[in-house]
Amino acid sequence: MITSGVDMIALERVQRAIDRHGDRFLKRIFTDREQGYCAGRLNSLAGRFAVKEAVAKALGTGIGDMDWTDIEIVTDSRGKPQLELHNQAQQMALDQGWTHWSVSLSHTETHAIGFAVATS
């Protein structure tokens, strides 16, 4: 079996949320590890936001059923994005039999896109 999700977001939307809510927004959406890796780079933050949405879509639910930080996008030693699920997101994936994940993200000057594929 296989499932997938995709999401695209305008970088300015993420910037507006940061401008309006600051650290509260960042802590609600991104783990400390994600924030450390992104080091404030808007395109990296937006890409991770899009992947989180894509993962939620692949799980067949919205983010409302889990915390944003239950979906974490980390990188390997070469910079390849890797998915780590925690808490409710991890349980939902296990309940549905999704054991292997592949994620990808990209961005332009104005938009970021995230893609997630899960297999059993």
C-alpha cells in the first residue's frame, strides 16, 4: 500500500505569521531542532511547514488531530530531509500501517512545496 500528500505555501504567508506572532508561532510549528537547522531562513521554514501539511494529508487527516511538532523534518549528514513522527502523528501512522516515509521539499523565491509518501 502507498499514500501521499503534497502542499505548497507562499513564503510571505509564513513571514506574516512570524511577524504577527513571533516566537509563539515558531515554537508552535517547529521543533527546537528544526529551528536550529533553519536558523531563521524563511525558505527552509516554509518548506518544512509544507512537508508537515503534506504528511497530515498522507495520514488522511488535518493538523488539528495532532500537534505541529509531532511531525518533525530533520536532515541527514548530506542535507537530505528525513521525517520523524512523534506522539499522536506516530500513533496515527502506526495505526494505518505506514512504516516507511520519504519526504521532499523545494522552494522558489516566493513559494515552498513539500511532498510526502508513505508505504507499509
